[in-house]
Amino acid sequence: MQILASRNFDLAKEFILPNEFLCTNLASKIRKEKTEFFIISEQTSINSINDILGILLIDGSLIHCIPQNNLENLKCPEFEQVFKEFLTDKKIKCISGQAQANQFLVDLIKKINPQNPIIQSINYDLMILPEDPIPPQNSLSCDDYIKRCTQDDFDSLLDIQKKYLIKEVIPNGKQLNDLEVAISLRQILKNQLALALLADQEIVAKANSNAIGWNWVQIGGVFTHPLYRRNSYAWHLVYELSRKIRQTQRNVCLFVKEKNQPAIELYKHLGFKKVDKYQITYY
């Protein structure tokens, strides 16, 4: 069993494509062909996707593509040993990916290093949009409108981005500083498709892509200011964002906390279907 550093992006793409909706974040990073990744294999020389059991990438977070039919092959002492050696010089802040594979890696890390405590583990439903999104049942009022965000909207988005991160992203007990908010927002405005809904000329809701792969785009960052909820703003935003994504000939996916029933119902109304489970574990 081996974990081998690689920059064979074509081979990685071929391996990931059938499972891209399960690991769109990983696909988005490998698609740019800038980041070294790691191949799990029983072979010392990788010649085809048949030699690959999984792909790992670390950029502070550990993200992965380990298909279900390969997972059983990794449940052996040989992989535990090579994974332990792989982690020796790496600091992992969190692990995210398809839930069953993610939990396997989390349990392995706990066994290898029981002194590395888990801060929080969050389970999500992974949903895809099989067809065009279903439009909202009601129209926006004459004073409300949706715009595509640019760097010029940075200051106007800062507060709502911070509220979103506190509510949906930051693990329990972790403090969020303004620099982290600014960095995350700059990256979104630079690399992603972001939409905002304005009421009375003020941004009160937002949604954006957070990973753009070859065939799939993952939606995230969906948030409405508490004072402006129950106006179907999130429905309008995700509908417009999904419509724009599908115009690029890509499919749409997202993950939502499995206990967030209002959000799950919203996405069902839009036409999204549950297809799997997703998990993020923070250290």
C-alpha cells in the first residue's frame, strides 16, 4: 500500500469524474492544475485509474475522493501504517468529504493520534439538482432585486458574510476574526459566482458557488439576514444561481446540515434531491 505524491492531473480527472458531485471541492482544486495531491494505491507505479484507490489533497484541510467500492480495501494494517507516515509532517485543521469515507479517515486519525481532539463533527445531506431549478412561487417586490457581486461590493457584503460564517461554518468554541472574514470574502469575489439580493438598496441575502469543477458546481454561502427572512429571498437567489450555473453546461450540487429541515425543504422545492451524506470534522 502506498500514498504517492502526484501531479498527473489528467489521470486524477479521469478517476474523479464519476464521483465529482461527491468531491466537488477536490475537483475544483485539481482542475486548476496548481496543487500537488496524493494517490492511494497498492502499486508503486500508477499507470491507469485501475491502480488508484483514492485521492487525498491537503491545504490546511484534508479533502478526499475515496469511492465506496474502494473503501473496504483500505481497512487493513498496511494502509493504517502508510497513512500514519503520511500524516507525520502535516497539520490538519479539518477533514471533509463523503460521509462514510470521511468517518473512516476520522476514526483512523483518532486511532493513530488519540491526543488530537475533535472539536466538532457536522453531518450534512448531499443534494443534487437533476433538472432545471423550479422558480419561486412569488415575485420579488418592486424595490427588491438581485445583482451579481464584484470586488466593489466587498464592504457591503462583509457584515452578512460574517453572520453566515458564525451561523453555518465556524465550529463550536472557535473565535472568528475580521481578517478571516475578509480573506474568505475576497476569495469568493475573485474566484466564484456570487449573487446578492438587495432590499431598499441594502444587501440582505446572498448565495454563491464555493467550488467549480469540470462538470459540477457546488453552491454554498446561502444566507438571509434574520430581519428579512420569510420573504423567499433564498429561493430567488439559489434559483438564479442554479440557472446561471446550468447555462455553463455544468450540474449543481450542495450540502446542507441534516437537521436544518427548513433549508432542506427549500432545496426540495427548488428541485434538489438527496443522494448521499457529507461530513466535515474540525480539529
